Amino acid sequence: MASTKSYLDFILEQLSGLDEITFRPMMGEYILYYRGRVFGGIYDDRFLVKPVSSAKALMPEAAYELPYEGVKEMLLVEDVDNRDFLTSLILAMYDQLPQPKRRK
């Protein structure tokens, strides 16, 4: 099942307090970026983030879920209605996210 544009729009609205949130569609899903770094995505209308230590600390009970077959598990963000929490989550994660790879 692919993600809906309406769920993406909802999550982007919830994250609207942050500058430089971007997304890229990929095979019916959406990869999310903050200041050029991948922090998560929308997969089957679920908001998943990378399991960096700050995300695990802020969501100790979060379920690990597969975005799709053959990739690493990510953390399911369930409190998507809480804008302040989402903003603090992404800000806390930023320094632990890998730098974008340079194209040759």
C-alpha cells in the first residue's frame, strides 16, 4: 500500500515550525529531510524515523517497524498530533543524522 499525499501534507503541517523540511517521493512513499539530512519518512501512511539514540530516548516505548522489506527497522512515531513534540524530536535527532553523501 502506498502512502497518501494527504497524510504527507498532515505531517508536513505538523512540522511547519521547522525551516528546511523537504521531501522526495520514492516508489509511492516519501523520504523526509531536515536541512538536507534524511531523518525519516512516510511509509504506508506511518511516520517512521531513524532509530538514533536521541529518538530512542524521547520515545522509549516506540515500536520498531520495517518501512518495506529488505531495509533496517525504524521507529514508529505515534504522537503525530503533538507539534511541539515532533519539533523537539527532529531537532534532537539532527546532530546524530549522517551527512548527505556527495555525488561524484
